[in-house]
Amino acid sequence: MSALLEVQGLRVTFGGTAAVRGASLTVNKGETHCLVGESGCGKSVTSLAIMALLAKGGRREADVLSFAGQDIRGLNERQMSRLRGDRMAMIFQEPMTSLNPAYTVGSQMTEVLRRHRGASRVQAVDRAAELLGRVGITAPGLRLGQFPHQLSGGLRQRVMIAMALMCDPELLIADEPTTALDVTVQAQILRLLAGIQKDLGLGILLITHDLGVVARIADRVSVMYAGEVVESAPTAALFADPQHPYTRGLLACVPVPGKVKRGDPLGSIPGVVPRIPPGFRGCAFRDRCAYAHAECAGTIPRRGAGAGHEVLCTLPPGYASRVAA
Amino acid sequence: MLRFLLRRLAVALLVALTVLTLSFLLTRLSGDLAISIAGPNATQEDVDIIRRAYGLNRPLTQQYLDWLVRAVQGDFGDSFFFKDRVAKLIASRLPITMTLGLVGLAIALVVSLPLGIIAAVRENSWVDRSVMMVALIGQAMPSFWLGLILMVVLGLNLGWLPISGTGGWEYYVMPGIVLAFSAIPSLMRLTRSGMIEALSSDYIRTARAKGLSRLSILVKHGFRNAAIPVVSIAAVQLGFMLGGSIVIESVFAMHGVGYLAWESIGKNDFPVVQAVVLVLALLYIALTLLADMLNAVLDPRLRSA
Ligand SMILES: Nc1ncnc2c1ncn2[C@@H]1O[C@H](COP(=O)(O)OP(=O)(O)OP(=O)(O)O)[C@@H](O)[C@H]1O
Ligand SMILES: [Mg+2]
């Protein structure tokens, strides 16, 4: 496996506030990497920063930011536009407003393929209809001729998903792509993505609140807290042996995978994600952490906890059982 | 779509009828028409003759219906001064005014749309600030004054363009610029604010995520949505230009309907004045309707409303 997307020390600031503070993650070819964490912890900003699509006022810095072996930190908008939509595609968290109200679904879907592949109109329409069918939209021909306002939220989200797949991208960044969808459609979409992944080696960075989805499809999980990736591990290892107190809290909130709906409070972790002032040192979770001690205010070491399992925490392995004992 | 347009058409017809009625009432209620037609030196006998000849002795409602039926057919009676049908006079002058208005609008759009877009793309930069400054100056400048400056510079000093009169395209340039100048600030501002809003929208982010070209992002996805309010204001501005032709045509001695109105006011030729006002008002209504139709084409949400 080779790294398709490698991010190290990603920092994003909006004016004085730091939204992402040195996040690191790697997505390999053919792998599904899930990014989880409470609302406001910087998941969307991280994904937008990777695509260089930050809103005005957002500043991005990174120690490493490479796609398919190419350093993409210095690329200008024109160079990025050659990658976007073609080799790296994105599905946004806001399905209701992400389509242009002035154009039909067909027009918006086909222009991607025409732009990057120089496809003819007919070819592009065929491809769009095929993908709409594959994301579970009946009567694709009808939908292609419709405008966004004529579609429900779930349909728009599926159109966005289909549109992102038009050019068979190598990397797909999907920010909560199935939130507006019911469970059966969600399962269908996830199967579709898994199928494409198997056929084409698609790498997926999936942002989700749904740990049930994570357990089912993720190869690797990264847990984000206050702009940092505090723990990253192969899925089985993370569920079996969570290290960071925050991860443990997150998992404790979800005893039964698939039962959690978006908008539910994440229950058992007391407190809220704090606003992190610039120049903040130490662990951002320490105010909410039951195991916090003096070292948590210093520089936090990155420690290994098994194959491919890393955690950003001062506590030694097995701290929880010792305290409980 | 059809329901939207039918509703707009009904509203337009209603407004047109109101304008017709008002224009009738204004002439009848602002004193005795027969006396003003007859002039200051007329005897009572003359006035009576005129009153009968023009049917002014009939009941007001009958006069109104009679006048309305004729006005709808484009019959505005005879001019007192020009000794000709009013409708014919207006028909011969209208093309000049319309051409002038369209030239003015074209110049205004060619200047304000690109500038508005550039100002939006470079929001808060020096480019943006200078563009907005120009808009402010443009708004503060009286059009007759700008007209005179252009005449002196382009006409007298440089000799590039004819100073006044009616003729080929070159006669339309200077008055066109003057008309455009008054429309540019609002068109530019609206383009800018519409573009700023569009460019910060999620669908523009989507367009960028799809890797579309800069031109496609700005124009196809951005301006297409920003253009919707611009179309409405452009129609209103064209209406203003047609209405304002009375000043511009007098300054540049162009023989359009504005000039006709100017002459007729001086000659107390009320059928002509009334007809010009009426025609300009109806044109204005037609323009608004046209803008609504264009908007329905541009905004699919309106179409299905
Ligand atoms: N355009 C912006 N300007 C200023 N601050 C922003 C902007 N976008 C995001 N932020 C801040 O960055 C932080 C992270 O936001 P982000 O949207 O990445 O959260 P998230 O993890 O995606 O949350 P959710 O699960 O609710 O989607 C938030 O504190 C937010 O206020
Ligand atoms: Mg988000």
C-alpha cells in the first residue's frame, strides 16, 4: 500500500482562531479512512484545507501535504483545478446549497467529465445517468433534466455523490455524505463506494458522526479533538483497544453501532469542545479528562500503541484499568 | 412558468390602465381644457366652438371611454402645433429615442458588468475601492453637465464626434455616454454585491471542487445568479433613460420624443405632451414585464412558482 494522501502538521487559522492545529493523517490507495470527532473539532476545515477550498480568510500551513506523491502545498488555483474533480473529488456536508440553483442536474454533472476528459455531451449524459442509477436514483433521465429546487435533500446529496464520481477519482473526500439519507439508501451508497474502491483502488477519507458506519466500512480511524488528530488506528484496534481518554469517551457514548442519529448529544463526555487560544500548549482535552495530571499542560508526546496505532497522550498504556483497579 | 407570466401580464395591464386613466384625468381636471386650447386672446364664443368641436361638453365618463378606446388603438388625436396626427409624430420620433436608450444601456452594461465582477473578485482591494469611487463620482455628476463637458472635449477640442443633431451612429455616442453614466453606478454596485454573494456561496465552492475553469466559475456559475437582480435594474434604468431623454435630447438637439415633448410643452400642445408621457409610461411597463420574463428564464425557481 502506498500513501495516496499524506497530511502532516496541518494548521488552519481564521484570523486569530486556530481551527486545525497540527493534524496528521494518511489515506492509502484503496483504503477507507474515517475521521470522527465532536461537532466543531475541525473535520470539515481539515478536508477543505486538503482540497484548498477554505473559505475566505482561512490560512493553511502544513509540514507535509502530498497527493499521489506530489507536494500540493505550493500549487496555485489553476494547478489545483486540474486535480480537483478529476483525481480528487469532494462531497460537501451541505447538500441543500451545494448545487447551483440555476442549472439542471444534468448540466452540472456533465460539465465535470467534459472539462477533465473532453467527453462529448452524449458520453457525459450517459455517464451521469449511469451514476445516478448507481446511487439509487430511479428515473435518472427525468432527474437529469430537473433543477436542484425540484429535488429533496436526500436526492441532492445523492446527486452530489454521483457528481463526485464522474471522473473516477483516486481520492474521494466525503464530509458526512449520508446524513440526509435513510438507512437503506445509506447502505446502498456505502456498498457502491466499497465496490468502486475494489474495482479502482479508490482512497476514501470519510467524515462521519456514525460510529456504526465506521465499524462497518473503515480500514482506519482517526479521532479528532479541537483541531488535532488525537488517536489514529486500524479500525479493529481502535474499537478493541482505544487509548486516548477522548476516544474512550466517544466509544462509550455509542454502545450499539447504528443506533446513533446525527444531532444526538455525544452523551457521557462532560463539557464542550473548548475554544483554543493561539499559542495554547498541552492537551486540549485536559479540562474534560478524568485522568488529567500535571504533564498534560506540557508538550504531548506521540506514542505508539501497536501496529499503526498512534495516540497523542501522556498517559501510559493500560492507565484506565489501573485507575479502575 | 405560464402562471407566473400570466400573473405578471395581468399586473402590467392593470398598471397600464391606471396610467391611461390618470393621464386622462390630469388633463381634464387641471382646469378647463377648452380655455387653454383656445388661448389667452379667445372670446367666449371661440371657447364654446372649441368645446363642441372637441366633444368637451359631453359627460366626463363618455369622454373618458371614447378617449380610452381611441388611445388603445393608438389614436391620440391631432397635434395643435404640428398639424399632424400625434400618433404619426410619435412613431417618427420614437426610433431615435429608443435607439438612444438602447445605446445608453449597452454602454452602461459593457462598462458596469465587467467592473462590477472585477470589484467583487478583488473585494476590498485598491481595484475594488477605485471602482466604487468612480461609481460614487458618477452618481454625483449631473448629466447635462457631463454632456457639456463631452461636447467641449470630444466635439470641440478633439473634433471626434458631432456636437449635436440627429443622424448616423456617431450622433448617438455622446448622448449615449451621458445616459450610460447615470445608470453605471447602480448597475455596477448591484453586479458587485450580487457577485460577492454568489462567490461566497456553497455552489461556487462546488464548482471549484469540480475543477472548473476560472471563467466558468465566475461567469457561468457566479454571474448567472448575480445577473437576476441586475436584469430588473437594467430594465428600470432603461426606463429612466427613455424618461430622461427629454433633457438629453434637448442638450444634444436630437429629434426624438423627448425633444418633441420639450417643443410641445413650449407650444402648449397638450395632446402631444399627453401622448408622449403616456407612451413613455407604457414603454416602462413593457420593460418591467420584459425583465420579469428574462428573470423567469434566468431563475428556474421562478419558472415553477
Ligand atoms: N469560515 C470560517 N471562519 C471562521 N471560523 C471557521 C470557519 N469555518 C470553520 N470555522 C471554525 O473552525 C472550527 C472547526 O469547524 P468545522 O466545520 O471543521 O467542524 P466540524 O468538525 O466539521 O464540525 P461538524 O461535525 O459540526 O461538521 C469551528 O470552531 C468553526 O467555528
Ligand atoms: Mg463539518
